Amino acid sequence: MQMTERGRAMWRTCLASAFRTALACTFVGAATLYGPEWINRHVAFPAFSYVTVILIITDATLGDTLRGCWLALYATCQSVGPAIVTLKLIGPARLTAETTALAAALAAFVVVLPNSSTHLVAKRIALGQIVLIYVIGYIKGAETDPVMHPLRVAASTALGVLACVLALLLPLPRLATCEVKQSCKEVGQNVTTRVKLYMKAFCTEDAMSATASVSQARVLARSSSKLYQKLKRYEPSMTWERLPFKIWRWQNVNDNKGEKLQSMEIALRGMEMVVASKSPIPSSLLEGEVKEDLKNIQERVILSIKRVNNSPQPSVTPESDTEKSDECLQTLQEIPGTPQDLPFYFFLFCLRLLETIIIAKPEENKVKVLEKSKTKFWLSDWDSKKVMPALKLSLSLGLAILLGSIFSKPNGYWAGLPVAVSFAAAREATFKVANVKAQGTVIGTVYGVMGCFVFQKFLPVRFLSLLPWFLFSSFLSRSKMYGQAGGISAAIGAVLILGRKNFGPPSEFAIERIIETFIGLSCSIMVELVFQPTRAANIAKLELSRSFHALYECASLFGAKASKAEIMESQKKLRSHLNELKKFTAEAHAEPSFWFSPFNFSCYEKLFKSLSKMADLLQFSGYAIGFLGEQGKDKSPQCKEILSTVDKDLKSLTGSIGLLAKSYEEITLLKSLDALEQALAKSDNTSWDIELGKTPNPSFSTAVSEPEKILETYLQHCRSVAEGIFRVEEGEGDEVKVDKSEVVLSLSALGFCVERIGKETREIEEMVKEVVQSENPSSHVNLHEISCKIRSLYK
């Protein structure tokens, strides 16, 4: 079977990553196994040198590695300095398993607590150093030098960092700048191809051809999301390459280019909504020169994308081009008469929006806002939610060290090291992550034992055997089943056996390390279950409720005099929660259910899709209102008054959507309907009697039950608004200049959004009902009634 371009790209990426990782490990092995005696004297812990390599160099560029140097230095200052003082005060000879675990736990708490100001790699390196310093100090007892022992741990870290830098420089440096430049080129090609496919599907009269074009575009859309992730991954690393490589400044890519390219996605999703809806475009709308005009717009958009992509600075499309695009839209002078015409106008609106996004200038104040947000005082991290990760990690680490030392004093640090180097700042699915870490450690260790058995007399060949394993681990890191946690565990498991000598029989070491790793992971799971059981299903449910709350806030802003920045921030927050919902829904689907209720994956997946469409529609509504606002700006009072009529219609609809979202937020947080009934029985408030009509939320189902009526009313108002604006323009002559086509496009786009919001609201209601029913199989679910009961309980 012929390999696809995507498959070839993945092979190239994994081979490059495996080669760099193997090269760095070879440098460490050559220095510690064949280097001069003074290196072995100072680099006393080559195992941690390998761990440092895996933590820094995995899929890294030179910029990542240079940043890793700084992070390793910062981590060393956090761990080594305080450890020297602690060992001086306590004395290594007086260390016991209990005091060692306590000292390591307190040191770990201090390292993890600055949750937002310290990079994750720095925390992992510092935590690993803490484990080695205190546990090895306890193992050696009085033989431990309180000063030189921590410094040897620091030297072992430094060797790993140096190996990473050399591996990224040789034979040719892998630059983040080149990665971003190549990704931007691929994104540009992806976007232009999708525009052509959407236009082809829009203009063709053959349903089969349109379906084929949409399918091709969807495949490209999925690949574009990975390209954007790659851009986001490497853009911060470019900053670290600019200082030492100013001579290569011609290769630099503007930091905002990836963001500008990604901002085009909203317009492309709108075009896909139209062509994927299977609603035929009335042939009367595509008659005459319309198709030729659309082709001209397509060529202009593609040319603009190429200008942005080929320029090192943000490109601005010449005004003459944008003026030409207005000429082919001047025929749009009337609001569509029927809802069937709305998709045609909305597609043109998305083309217009795409051009507007391309020529928009980058926001200058964004950098200043980000800089202000980063200048936080360290004490601001003293918050209950931020203290919890530090508390859980310190307890897990202390308990792992204690139990690991009791089980085997010489190998006790292997119980704490997996907990330290796999720390994650964000909440994780406990069972799934622990499962992939354990599996990764076991298969990596088994491969290492097999390599030692086959190549026991050929130490250099053992390093060569690491290359295929690093390639395999790289594939594991990109897989849905294992992810980065499993891939890193597998790489570390193999290299700790194949990259060292004089640690005893490999099989015995492997068994002891697997047991110690199991002890460490068991401690992590136990602490998670005691403090905060975080099954992926529970997190997904929480994120679903948060998504509804973010939708409520986003919809509510349409009924308030919110600024453009506030609306953008609310939409960004909604997108963030939806991304988290998607992530934990996938993890919950892969997680074992054990004794818990099965996770309703299909409903959550459908809810995510509907909520994402709702977020898109609200964003389109915001753009349309912005365009209408520009037409009403500095115009006559009559224009502003007429435009306010449509604004009221939209506020009424979004108000209903906000109430629905708020109700669903409360409903999805319910543990069970029985618990709600018990709470109501204890409460004296009985104002939820639906039969008497005493409901605190009378407009609960307005947007669900009457979307057609809302759309019909809206279109009637739109026609009167358009006629009123055009009459005002004709009456006041040259003093008032209103772009008729812009008004028609924006009002029609709002009509399309109104129609689709109604449909998505009904879909969401059905899915929420199914989710609640699956959690309460013995109860009859009535969302309206449940919402009223919840509100009466908190009234």
C-alpha cells in the first residue's frame, strides 16, 4: 500500500526526533563510559543525565534546547541551593526514611507552588534533582558530602543539557524559525486549496461533485489543525534563536503570521457550514455573471493569502484590490425574501470576512497586555486551587520515597523519580495517565533487558540499539493510546538500562525498578483518590458545565454595552473550555470504567460539535454587528435608530440562549435527580410549581420551540431596516454614504445565524436530556422542570 504524504511527514519527523535523542544519549554515554576520570568523579549520576536529555530534547529545536539550558539552570538554583543548606543543618548521617521523605516533600512543595511563573520542564528537572539529592544522601549516610553531593547532581544535569545542545547543532542545527516558516507555507497551501474546494462545491449544480469537494476539504481541515498546533508549539522557541543567530535574521518569520493564518479559520468554517448543509442554492442567485464574480473574489483572496505568507512582515492587501471586490457585490441591494436564500448571502459574507481578516493590521496592544499578565508577584499563587497541585505532588513524592526506601533502601529513589519527572501542572485523568506511564516503563525496561542480553559484550552496539527504540517511542508519544506520558516513560525505561554499566544484572535491576515505579505510581493514584478523584469522565462533565457557563457569558454580552475586547475575551474563554471538553471527552472514552457508570461518549461528542457551532455562530454575529456598526458610525440619527431595531431582535434571541445555557450549566452539575429531590424536601421554597405557572424562568424554551417564528420576525425587521436606511441615504444626499451591499450582507448573515442557532439549540437540548437520562436511568427527565426546581432551591 502506498504511503500518504501525511505518513511520510510523520516518519520524517519521528526519525529526526529519534536521531537527535539517540545522538544526545550517545554523547552522555561516551562521556560517562569512555571519558576521563574527572568526568566520572563529578558526573556521579549519569542516569539523571539521560533523564534530562529525554525531558528537554523530545521533538525539540535549537531554540527549545537553549531555553532548556536556562530552565535547567533555574531548576538547579531552586533545588541545589536549598538542599545544601538543609543537608548542612540536618547532617546526612542523621537522615532516616521518614526525615528524607519529609525533606523531599517540603522542597517539592516550594518548587511546584509558583504554578504560573515556572515552566513545567524546570519543575520536572528540579523535582528529579530533589529526589536524587535527598534519597542518595540517605542511602550513603555519613559518606555524603553536604556540598559536593548536590553539586554532583547539578553536574549530571549540566552534562545532559550540554549533550542536548550538541545534538541539536550537529550535523546541522534544527531551527524553530525554519519549522515555523515551513508550517506557514503548508498552512497557506492548505487554506487556498480549501477555498477552491468550497467555491467549487458552492457553484456546482452536481450534488455528487459538491459532496466530494466537501469531503476533501474536511480532510484538509483536520490536517490544518495539526499544522496550527505545530506553529503554536515552535513560535515561542524562535525568540531564543534570534539572539545567538542574528546573522540568520533573514530567516526570521513574523510572530503574528501564524496567528493571522489561524484567524482565517472562522471564515472557512462558515463557508463549510453552507456547502455541507446539503441545502441547494437557488439557481436564480447564481445566474448571469455571479459565478465569474465569485471566481474573481476567489483569485483575489488566494493572492492575498500568498502575500501574507511570503512576506516576513504582516502584509496589507492594496486598497485597489478590496475596492474591486466591492464592484461584484453591488448587485446585492435587497434582503433575501425566504430563508432558503440565506446560505447564499452568508457564503458571500464569509468571503468578505476572509478578505477583511487578511488585510487587518495586527493588534499592537496585545503584547503589552500579555506582558502585564506575566508580571505577577510570587505570593499571588497562594490560592486554594493553585496550592492543591503542590500539596498533592509533595504528598505523592514523600509517600513514594518513604515506601520505596522501606521496600529497598539502595533503590528507593526509583519510586520517587517517576513521580517527579512526570509531574503535570494541569489536572489529568488519574487512571489513564498512570496506566500509560506504567505500560511505557515496563515495555521500555523489557526492551533494555533484551538489548543487554543480546549485546552484553558489545557496549557501543547497545547505543545503536537505542535508535530504533527512540523511533518507536516517538511514535508512541504521537499516538492517542499512549501520548507524551507513555512515550517518555518508554524512552527513559530503555535508556537507563542500555546507557549504563556496573549497576548489577540487568534482569534484577529491571524487576526492582518496575516494582519501585509501581510503588510511585500507586502513591500518586492513592493521593489523587483521597484528595480529588479526577476520572476523565468527571472532568469532562465539569468542563461541559463550564462550557455552558462560558456560552452564557458570551451570549449575555450581546445584551450589554460590551466593548470589542470584552466580546473577544469571552469568545476566547468559550473556545478554551471547548478545547478542554474535547480533550477530556476523548480521554474518558479511552479510560476504563471500573465500577463506575459507563461514559456516554457519543452524547458528549455531539454536544461538543453543537457547542462549537454555537460559538462560531455567535462569533459570526459579532462580526456582522461590527460591520453594521461601522455603517451606522458617524451617520445620521435615523440610521442609528433603524439599526438599533435589529440589535434588539438579536439581544432577545441571545438572551434566551443565555438563559438556556445557564440552565444547562446547573443541570449538568447535578450528581443525581434523587439528590435534588432530597434537597428540595429539606427546603421550604416550593415556588417551582409548573402547573400554576410559577416558574422562575418563563422563557426557558423560547429559542427551542419557536425558531421559525423568530427568524420570520427578524427578516421582516431586516427588510424595514434596509428600506429605512436606503431612504435616509437618498434623502440626505452625499452627507450620508451607506454601503448597501455591506448592510444587506451583514443583515442576511445575522439571519443565517439566527436560523442555525435555533437548530443547534434544539440539538443541544436533546443531547443534554440524553446525558441526564443516562446518569438517572430510573427517572423521567424533564429539563424545564429540573431547571425550575434548581432555581427555586437557590432562590
